Amino acid sequence: MSNPYIPYLTKVKSIVTENKVNDIKTIELEFKKEEEYKKFEYIPGQFAEISLIGKGECPIGIASSPTEEGTIKFTIKKMGTVTTGFHSSEIGDIIGVRGPCGNGWPVEDMKGKNIVVIGGGFAFSTLRSLVIYLLDEKHRKDYGDITVIYGNRDPGEVLYTDVLEEWKKRDDIKVVLTIDREAEGWTEEVGFVAPIVKKVAPSSDNAIAVVCGPPIMIKTTIAVMEELNWGPEQILNSLEARMKCGIGKCGRCNIGNKFICTDGPVFSLAELKELPDEY
Amino acid sequence: MENKILKKDQIGKLYNELVGEYKFYAPKNHKGNISFEQIEKPEDILLDYLNSKIPPKSVLFPKMEVLFEYTLDDKDVEITDRQDLDEKTLIFGIRPCDAYSFELFANFFSSHGNVKDEIYLKKKENTTLIGIGCNTPRTTCFCTSVNGNPFKKDDMDLFLTDLGDSYLVEGISDKGKSLIERLSWLSNAKEADLKKSEELAKKAEEAIVTKIDAKGAVKILETSFEHPIWDEISEACVGCGTCAYLCPTCTCFDVIDETDQYNKRGRRIRIWDTCQSCLYTKETSGHNPRNTKIQRCRNRIMHKFSYYPKNYDLLGCVGCGRCVYLCPVNNDLRVILNKINKIEKKEEKKAVV
């Protein structure tokens, strides 16, 4: 028998502060046992229940891509008891990881398609995972054009600046960065995500879009995409909810008869339209 | 296999014979409430009761349960798994509705998602149920409306019928049959005992007068999520959660770390939780997908009569009636279901007129 509530034990390998106000950090974890890392096979868009043993556990999207072998990464915003605990952790600290949980981005079904990745703010973590996966030399040939549109309040909030720089240097991906209002030194787009999407006008032909961000951004962006002839089955979202178990048992993350933790977190807009508006 | 007779004054003998091998649970008067408790002396076993206030789900899914224990070193953590899941448990005196609820529990804990709740399932595998038919169902019982019956035997290992001074003992599962073989001192049942048991079963079924069209409600609920009826249904509710805590099919739980900072050790536990609590779905950001009482009441009913049937083709209710007679504001599930069943009829009328 294996107790599904026992986490794998990992050690903090590195900690990166991602934003100027210092409430978002990316923590890189190294599994204590190599064989457990091998068992932790994941795809972009999945999440894990990570815990500070003694304080508690919470569900966090996996920010690293399975193609970045050796470690896993989580980008964590300081919010409650457990996430504040993560922010105080130091290199070498023990962190529990259970998972991977959830369905993840449908990277198999996305093969042969043009991919549009639209993110707002801190919700970019599993999008980072997805784009790194798509750009990996083993996978890049399986996908068509890749467009990334990533918006933030101000330049200090832009996550993953190192990988964004790498992507901008490549000619097989289009990266559009935007911030809400003009700021000194900012040379890219200015404006909310929705109008920028309208301006970039990604084609819906043979394409899949993944949209992650705050609810208002998703709402306005989807309205623009519908104008641009995107169908509801072409638009994917990743949902969040309060969760305890991450494995479809504790009950609280249901929307109608679906659980976000096991049936999601990724749902197409077409699927969401079939579910009650309770998320 | 022949049916047997267990005299009521032989309960002590049965207990003494099995208690070494099993953790022996039976209904007991516990601080004024009847609940299934681990029995230390056979005199404590309550034989004359309608049903327990606290459902026997608490035996395999206790109010508080340790998931694992841990010790915290300065820079390390050691985790200790549960060691007690191979112990054998026997539940004596369980009612058919509650025995059926164990099947629903096991179904849910093994089917949603690809990870099974091995803690529950292992315990269930090691559990033997000696159940009793309900000669006198409560007025609030409605098991016959939700695929149950006061003499439903198939979820038990051994099935007893109270014949007055003795019990008729029927072996149902292989586990139960081999238990009968072991209890070689049980006397053989006579033809008259079987006849009496059949009569009692018939009488009990007739005694349940509540008839609810649960299947009809399932169908109507498919299209009633936005219906104003939820306003009415939730109006009296005080959100205490009794209906869910004491429901034999409610499986929801919270997970908490309990740490003894001085001794640097602790345990991660799960405790019963309820979708009737406003904190249940409240996220750290402050956002709450089910912020109102209407949404929370609706979720409980929809879960049992719409979501559960949609996912597993089974009703999420066993008709025990606990939520009916224990609700402090008398928000009666039977009335709620009847109201739901009238939704369509009203509309049909409209359509005709």
C-alpha cells in the first residue's frame, strides 16, 4: 500500500526573488532521493501539493518544464501561513512535494498547431513551463508558430526576465511584453493585455490559445478573442481553488461535478461553459 | 450454508471469541448519544436502538485521523507512515443504510482521479460487517426511495434479524460464511425462524411510508442550478453543518499539521469538514467561489442528487434520515426533494395552459 498523503522530501537548491516588491519567489527543489524524482513525471500545467512539514501544505503550479532535468521549480507569492513560510525558507531546507497533480496543458493534442500563450501577472508560472517545453529541441518541430503575450502592472512585476530575454533572441517565437502604464526605460508595449491581444491579432487558424491571469484579464481577453474568431474549444484556461488533498478526495475544489484538482486545472472555454459559474 | 441462531445472551460469548482478533466496534451509549465505539466490555453493546446518531463512518473515517507523523530536526524531516492499517476491524450492529454508505465511500475514494485513498480502502478491506435488519424504521427513514431497504443484505458480511430473544444469522459474503463456520457453537435456525424473518422484513418495508421520487429529482436538478428555488431551500439554514457531518456519505475533510514545537514532532491529520462552512472554499486571496448560503446549500443537494449520480450513476444518499431529524431548523431533505420535484410539474402546467 502507498499512503497518498505522504510527500516526497526535497531540499531547497536555489531561491530567486522575481519581483521588485519581493513578494514572489521562485524556489528550486532537489529531490532527496533520485528514484523519487524519476517517479515525479510531469507535463507543463500540472501542479503539486508542496508543504513545509509542520506548517501545512498548499497547491502550487509547477513553473519548471520537464525538459529542465534534475530539479523542479515553483513560483510562490507570499499570501498565507504556508507561502510566507516558503518565503522564509533557506537553501537546504526540507520541503515536501506530492504530485504531480491535475491534467496539465494538453501538449499532445497541441501538436501540429500554432500556439498562442497569453499571461497576466503572476499567473505566468505554468506558462513558463509550457513555453520552455515547446521550445525544447526535442519538441519544437512538433508545433507551429509560437506567440507569447505577457502583461504586467509595471516593469518590476515581470517574472522570469532571464528566460524572456532568451526567447526574444530566438527567431522561432514571437514575444510581446506589455505593462499597464508607461514607465521609464520600458521600450515594449503599453496597455492592458486585451487591447494588446487585439493589436497583435493572433490568427485562430489551426491554433490553440492558453490564457492565464487575473479574472478580469481573462474576461476581457476572451471577449477580444471571440471577436477574432477564436472558438471556445480553442481557448484553454487553468483554474485555481482552495485545495487540501490535490487528488480528488477532500471535496472542496468542485465546480459542478468536476474537480479542479483531477479533472482540471486546465479546462477549455467550451468545457467551462458547460459548468456552473462557481469558481 | 445453513442459517444459524445467535441467542441475545450469547453476544458476550461472540464478543469474547472475536475481540482478540478484531477491533470490535458496536453501538454504545456514549455521553448520551448512540455511536459506534470500540467495545471494552460486552455489556456496553446496545442492542435495542433505532440507529446511531453518529454514523459508523466514524469507525473507518474518524472525525480526526492521522495521515502520517513527523519529526523535525534542525535541517531534516523524518516521516513515519501509518502502521495500523493491517489491523482487523469488526463492526457489529450496523444498519443496512450505513453498510451501503461504506460502499459509496469506497467508490468515491477509489474512483475520482487516478490516486486512491489507500488509507480508507485498506481499512475497509480489513473490516467485517455484522449488520442487523431494521425491524422498526424511524419515521424519518426513506431508504426505500434511494435504492435501499431496511433488510438490504448485500453490503454486509453477516446479516442478523432480531427475532426477539435471538438473532437469525445469515452468512452473506465469503468472509461472513467462514466466520459462521468458525462460530461452530451457533445453533441451527428452524424453518419458523426464517419465516418470521421474512415477515419482519416485509413489515419493515411497509413501515417506511415516505416515498420520494429521487430519480425524478436527479433529472430535474440537471437543469435547475439557477432556479430561484435555492433561495427558498436555504432560507432557514443556519449553516451549522450537522447535515453533512452526520451524513454517512459525506466524505469531505480538511488537512492540518499539528506540531509540538518543544519536542519537534507532530502529525499531519485530516478532520471532517463540510461544504456548509463558508471557510470551506475561501481562498487565501479572499475570493470565495461559494460565498453565499444559497450556494452552499445548493452544493450539498446537488452533490448528492446530481453530481454524484452524474459521475458514478449512483445516488449520493442512503436515506438514513439523520439530516432530517438532526437539523436544528428542521430543513427537511424530504421536503427539499419534493419541492425540487415540483419544479418541472409547475412548468409543465404552464406549458399546457
